[in-house]
Amino acid sequence: ATDFADNINGQIFLVYGDTISLVSQPRPQKAIYEPSGTWDLEKLAVMARDVLTKDIFNPAPARE
């Protein structure tokens, strides 16, 4: 650790070649809740598909 980084806690940087960029902080866009507090895999798969990833484009879908 160094004092040079004392003001960047929790930040995300994108580093490539000769460029370093500060990335905007991620913000929640959608959320799902399980009232019982316990998720099972089937319920999570359905809710993720129907709510969290509903409008997300998959550039490389699974092949059959």
C-alpha cells in the first residue's frame, strides 16, 4: 500500500496501452428479491431470465 492511493479507495480504473481511465461507478439497474431469504437454483434461474437479463443482448449465445 502507498499513500499515493489514499484518495481512490473503491474506484475502478480501465488500463490499456498508454491510457488509464476512471470508470463511472456501477449502479444497480434491476433487482430481484426472495421474501423467504433463501433462493433455490430453479427460482433464481427463472427470475434472472425474466427480470435481470430480460433485455440484455447476448453477443455469443450457446450453440446447440
